[in-house]
Amino acid sequence: MKTIIKGGTIVNEGKQFVGDIVIENEIIESIGSLTSGFTGDEAVVDATGCYILPGVIDDHVHFREPGLTEKADMESESRAAAAGGVTCFFDMPNTVPQTTNVEALEEKFRLAATKSHVNYSFFFGATNSNTDLFTQLDEHSIPGIKLFMGSSTGNMLVDRDETLDRIFSEARLPIMAHCEDTGIINRNMAEFKERYGDDPPVSAHPLIRSLEACLASTTKAIELAVRHQARLHIAHITTAEELKLITASNFVRDGKFPLVTAEATVGHLFFSMTDYEKLGAKIKVNPAIKDILDREALRSGLMDGRISVIGTDHAPHLLSQKEGGASRATSGMPMIQFSLVTMLELVDEGVLTLEQLVELMAHNPARLFEVRQRGFIRPGYQADLVIVRPDSPWTVTPQYIESKCGWSPMEGHTYQWKVQHTFCNGHHIYNDGVVDTDYIGQPIQFR
Ligand code: NCD
Ligand code: ZN
């Protein structure tokens, strides 16, 4: 079975050019200008006026399965991913049960093999007592080890210094760390509760989960990584001060990253503190969305290479669980369906180029975690592709939302870009509003 995508502008590896892509079964067969060689049996997709990008690889999602499926599940969230142009996701271990032993990890792969519409893998979660399991992890099937150096949703805090030393000395896989100092946060929370009562307003969230809390924990994580020469990927970096600690990777082309890299999320790149007034706890996430100057620093980090990856930290909760203030409302928000179009909007605003977007959302996550045969538009690679159309205004309303929670912080927002088609392993998984829910993705291979 062959598919020909005709006449789009292909954006890949620092270049843009108009061309055609031939897909044979799962694989990109050729890229170029087709004038002959058709049999007439091919499926043809006209991409005139559109841009063709490698499918987005989201290195940070919480699909909530098993155990928290009232919020989300692999079927619903992978459907949202397909509709958003995301063809690969790495899911986090704060599910029920937590993904902190090999059996729980295998169970997630079993679930995904019947439910996930796009390609999948899962982080292994570090705890205060499971480093002895690291040798049992298959480096070819998972991206890395998730470490909560700050407490967040799911009670996975690792806070013993001797355990942190063991994790950084024994991990052979990249460590992706959530960095927030829980001691500082608890002290801030106690102060705010004294002033405001049991549930301080959500606008206090970035003052409770403060810059100091982020900086202390990120500094500690980097110190551990350097001391043990361990690969550290800092999840959802949020402040200008932390960014000063990160070395630019400058869109490496040889696959070599500095020891310490950073992820920024779409939410932290798009929103700032002023948005609490309108959106309240809907944009309450850990680490908190902070000052506009922090957002500007993150945006400049996209350009200068200090941010290596844009993820979503897609973390759906029921709207009822988002009620209350800085203490009572849960932290986390859904984003995966709108991550690519939001970043395309930032391209229009001149925050980054289209080529940089592709680096940050597809090439770099593939390089950093050594994903096999994905993340680039190259002959012989898996045909994971997204076709996006500019100048097509549409407004986010509940009817478009595929995530099970049924709400989005982007409701009411008008985008100029839309995702027109998504191909996952050569399969036309999303076609102008319709996800092929009969399709199941593949486990991602690494290294
Ligand atoms: C995440 C969640 O809800 O699982 N919440 C969040 O605010 N980011 C957990 C996390 O990544 O910290
Ligand atoms: Zn997260």
C-alpha cells in the first residue's frame, strides 16, 4: 500500500522545501519531486498550501492509566494526541499503581498495545527504595527514569540524599527530574495559610511554589548529575534564574547533548502570572506558571539552545478537581491536542522559527532519548508525519476536545493554524477532524 503526499512544504533538519513524500506501508520510501512512477493505485493526499512536519514526540505526558481513568485513559488521550499531530508520547509513572517496578511497567505496555492510537513508551519511576531494579530495565524499550525531586500529583517524592546519590550513580538511562524543593514550598504554604486561611488564592501558587524552591532543587539536581556524570533532563523548567544554569545545546547535529538539558512546556511558554485572573486554577500546574519575565526568558531559551525539548506535561484532571485555590485545586492541565498549534502561533509571533519548532518538538526529543527511526523525515524512517495548514482560523470549543476531561485552558482561543492530517507509521490516523480509532500505534524503540 502506497500513499503519496503531494505538494506540501516539507520542514525538516533546518530546511524548508516544496516536495512530495512517498510512503510505502509504514515507511517513508522517498522524498522529492514526483513526476512519474505512479500506478494509479496509490492513495494521494494533496498538501498544497500546507506544511509537512515530522510527527511531534511529546516527552512528558500523564495519560492516567491505570488507576486514574476517571480523569483520562490511554485511548482518549492518544486520540487527542493524534488530533494534535503528536505521533509519539512518553508517559509518566504517577499512575495507580505507580510505575515503579517491572511488572507495573509491563502492564502499561500491555494496556497500550490494545488502546493507544499513536506510538508509546513509559518512564520508569524512581522511589526512595527501588534503585536495585535499575539493572532490570530494558534500555531499548523505555526513554529513561523519572525522578520527582519535589512532591507533586501522585506522592512520588524522593527526598533522601543517600537515595539521590544512588539514583544518579546507578542510572544508565537519562534521568528526567521534576525539580522543586518541598521544604521551601511547605514553609511558604504555611505562611500563606496563616495570612489567607486554609486555601490561599490561586494567584499565590507561584509565590508558594516559588522561584527559590525551583532554583534550590534544580541546583541540587545539576550538582548530582555533574558529580556522578549522569545524563539529566530537567522537566518543565520555569524560571530565568534556572535557565542561567543550563548550557546551550545549540541544536546539536551529532546527537551529543551536554550532560544537563532542559524541557520547557507549552503551558509555561504560552501563559504567565497575569493569566491566573482569567483562568484561575485551570492553569495551576507544578512547577507554577510564573512571571512574564520568566516566560520571556524561556522563550529566548528556545532560540539560543538552552531549552532542548518542548513537551506538554499533559496532565488532565476533572474540572471538579480544579476547584478551589492554591491548596485545594489539583495541579496539572491538559494540553496535548493544542501543543503544536500553540507553538505554531508563537512561530507567527516571531518567538521561534518553524525549523526550530521542528527541532524542539521532534528532532531533539528523538536525539536526546535516542529514539530509533523516528523524529525526522528521512527515507527508511517510520512515516510519522503531521500536515498543518496556515491561515485557517478556528476557535477551541468543547466539541473539538478529545481529552476525556472535556475541558481545556485554550477554550475560546482562536488559532490561525490547524492540524489537517496526521500519519502514524504510515497510517492516516487523523483526517480533518476524524481520528481512526481502529488504529493502534507501536511501542517506541530506543538506542
Ligand atoms: C502532574 C500531574 O497531575 O500528574 N501535575 C502537574 O502539575 N504538573 C504531575 C507533575 O508532573 O508534577
Ligand atoms: Zn509532569
